[in-house]
Amino acid sequence: MNLPFNYTKTKSHYVQYHNGETWEQGHLQQKENLEINPMSTSLQYGQEAFEGLKAYRGQDGRVRLFRIEENAKRFIRSVNFLHMPAPTVDMFIEAVKQTVFDNLDYVPPYDSGGTLYIRPYMIGIGGQLPPAPSKHYLFGVVVMPVGQLFEPLKPISLKVTHFDRAAPNGTGSYKVGGNYAASMYAQNEAKNAGYNDCLFLDPRTHEHIEEVGVANFFGITNDNTYVTPESPSILRGITNLSLQYIAAEEFNMDVVKRPVPLEELNAFKEVGACGTAAVITPIEKIATDEQTLTFPEATNQNSVTAKLHNRLKNIQFGDETPPKGWITFVN
Ligand SMILES: *Cc1c(COP(=O)(O)O)cnc(C)c1O
């Protein structure tokens, strides 16, 4: 089975409306499309926030969610920043569980390389002209079986871009649709130049590494320290958070979060991108206008990156014991 990383219709998706005063009862809808007013704030002004996580089928047939509470908390943070009514952590988790349970047949089998991608989202709906918060909202969850975005552990190449995906004190740390629209031109430019993705620098000084396209960046130094950039405009990835934990608590590595100057890139023996969609991908080449750096360890199957990848994957698919609280069963 070789699933693409793309949208396909499944049995149902979850919808729950907020009428300006309270949440209405949520339900699973089998009709594929939504009907919303063309003057909805989500469509006209980008009042949209979302999450991305996956359901994994283990060898035992059971379906697992990975650190869903972290997604719930991040969603509430994003939703609040866009001045939308936030669901509770429990509402979020229940909505995801219900949707995955109703679509269990679509969770790919263990060992197929596939997972069920889960997309919770919130949009401002209802017609209005002023660019102000909407009165009406929809909280929804869509699920779809996917293959891998990048082949596991297949190295990628990056081009440092001159564009910014978010402002220094703007929306960068929130998972909102507008950040993605704002990164498309830069990503496309890198792809047209023959790279897999672009590397964003911090929007204030353009001296520090920020994010890999729409995934987090990490590097491993020669003395085995896990380093990941700190900046107010970086999205705090749950994959990255989990790798930091595994590195520190299980692999006995030092973990450091700090601004990472672009000039320091050659101090890393390994560099990589991580996120729910990208999983963990080694980077073998990073080009600026002036020079191209290469990372030969990217193809080493015994690299630290590969070991982190294998541990994470074995937790997610239920092959190894997870740290406490990381896995939620759906069935
Ligand atoms: C979602 C996202 C990530 C990865 O976060 P995970 O929780 O690991 O999936 C990284 N960067 C950006 C910009 C994102 O939107």
C-alpha cells in the first residue's frame, strides 16, 4: 500500500457550532462539504486556527493517539489569539476520539507506513463585512488516511529564504491558517530552485535559524547535544517537545533551547526537521546565496537522528513502552 499524503473523503467528520452564546451539540456529519457564507471571517480575514495529529494502528489492532492533550492545549492557545471561543481540553479530545472511532475502518494497517491524519480546526462563519471577530463559529474535525509526507529518514535539501513566515511578535507561535498562506511563496521558490523546502530565519535579525518550511529545526552537535531554536515566532512542535524528552531522559543527552545563529550550522554533525507530518527527516544540504553546507551523517542509519526517529515511531505504533500519558487509546 502506498498512500499519498493528501485529502480523501472518509465516512464522517465532526461539526460543532457556536452560536455566539453557547456551544451547540456536536455531531458527526456524513455529507462531505460545509455550507458557509462567502463573507465568513475565516474566508475573508483568515480567522482560522487548526491542529494536526495522527492516529496509529498497532500490531494489536488498537488505534492510538499521540500526546493529544498537548494538541488540545495548543489549539486553545491559537483559538484565543484569534479571539474565537475555545473548546475545553475534554471537548477537543472527545471530538477527536469520536471522529476517529467512527472512521476506524480508515486507519491504515500496522506496518503499511500509513496513519490516519487528524485535522481539528475552528473557523469564523456567518456573513459580516467589518474585519472584526465573527459572532458564529464552527469547531470541526476531519480525518483521512495518509502515507508519509517524506520517505522515512530520506534526507532533504533546504534553501535559506529571504522571506518571513510571521512577524517577530505576530502569529508565528500560533497554529493559524494565515501563517501557511504567508509561507507558500517562499516554499515554492525553494522547490522551483530544486530544493525540498526553504529554511526560514528569525524575522527580527535574519541571523538565526527559525523553521524548516512548516516543520521545526533541530541539530546534534559533535558532543551529542540536542539543540533546537528558541524564538517567539516559532511554532512549538509536539514532535520536537517529544524528541527533547527522549534525548534528555532516555538517551542521556544534553538538550538546549536557544537562538541558533545561521553561522553556527557547521558546528552540527546532524541537522533535521521534525513535525507530525514530516516525522523526523535528516537534512543533508542547506544552501544560502553564498555557500552550500552538506551533512554527510544524514544518510547514516545509525545516526542520533535515526535513533530518535526509531524510538518515537515505536512509541507511536505501540511497539515500545511510552512515557506516561503519551498514548490515548481510541478502541
Ligand atoms: C504544526 C507545525 C509544526 C510541527 O508541530 P508538531 O506538533 O510537531 O506537529 C512545526 N512548525 C509549524 C509552523 C507548524 O505549523
